[in-house]
Amino acid sequence: MLIAVGVIYNISRHENGIQVLNSLDTTNKLKEFQKHHQNSDISVLCMMTMALLSTPEQIKNDRRRMNNILDQLLEIIVNASKQSS
């Protein structure tokens, strides 16, 4: 599953990929997928992908979700920096 989500994430990093993924309602599918898979690596990739697929207006309108995503990403960065020290 991690590989599949990773592929979707990589596609979402490109403008054409964003258009195709949004036309397939990928954000809602990722949210549903995330509910059934509690793996932290998958969750992080899903969150990063949803952030890339979101428009600035969607981010402004859904601040709670974006703040949760940013909090979790920052926590991962802090934990990684502690481990490497």
C-alpha cells in the first residue's frame, strides 16, 4: 500500500498530475483510505498528497485539517532531527 500511495504522491507533484488526480476525486478517496489504514508512513504520504491537491482557497477554508497536517509533519521533522543528533 505504501508504494501505491507513494506513486500517487509523486504524480501529485506535477501540474498535469494534479489535474488528473483532482478529476478522479483523489482527495476524498485518500481521506477514506486513511481511515482504514493507520500506518503512520501511509498517513503522512496521504496528508502531503492532499495538501498538494488542495487549492489555496481550500487550504484557507479547511485550516484545521491543514494545521493538523503541518503539526504532524513538523513532529516528524523534529523527531528525525533528534534521532540523527
